[in-house]
Amino acid sequence: MMNWHEQNVRYNTLINQLFHDENWQQRGEAARELGIMEEGRAVNLLCRALRSEKDYLVINRIIEALGKIKDGRATLRIVEKLLEELDKSEKDRYRVIYILEALKRIKDKRALEYIGLFLKSSDDTLKNLAKDIFDVIEPDWRKILKKENKEKSIQEIFKI
């Protein structure tokens, strides 16, 4: 078990590595370790890295790390990545799964409006993952849908 000082030194080293290492594997590893540390201080910096990082795998590691930290401050930045992915002509199913898994861990109701898009997905994995997330974040979602569905879309119902 590291003491506070050692943890702080480790944290600073990882943040530095995340932003400045030339090697994408090192940046990815730094993101992964920050997630394992569940270091709340890292959330804003990880969100910033999520915006600036260009490497595909490092982005996935950052998303995963934010999910492990479980801090709602990351929700909208992760949703932004989801919307970027959905805008692409070639959507990356694995990136979408990483994003949905992270949002499931964070448990922020603001994500439901976007996750709701997958409740009608033709991809069973994505559809079932969306249902799981709704079960975790809003256990009564089926009743809410039944009651409201006559007038509103899923996005309108769960918009916050």
C-alpha cells in the first residue's frame, strides 16, 4: 500500500505521461493506471486528454479510466465522444461498447437520453447493454416508458 506522498508522486508521473509521452502505449498505460487508482483528481485532466488525444487505443483507455473513477463530471465529455462516433459513416462498435460500459459505471441520469438511442438497436449486444444501463441508473424505466410513451420519445422522457 502506497502512502499519500508516494501516491501523489505516482499520480503526477502518470498525468505527465498521459499528456507528454511520445509513445501511445505509455499514454494508454498511464490512463489505465489512473483508472485503477480511482483518483478523483484525475477526472478533469482525463476529460481534457479525451479531447486532445489522437490515438485510438489511448482514447479507449481514457474512457475506461473515467468509468472506473465513476465521477459524473466525466459524463458529458464521454457523451460527446459517443455522439462523435455516431456521426461517423463507419461506426466503431467497440468504441461504443467502451463508452456505454463507462457510462454504466458512472450512473449519471444525464446519460440516459443518449443511451436510449440503443434501446431500439438492431445490434443485440448494444440493445442489451443499453437495457442493463437503464436497469442500473433508472430501475423503473420500463414503467416510465409505458406511462409516457404515448406522447414522448425516449430522448424526451429521459432528458434532464
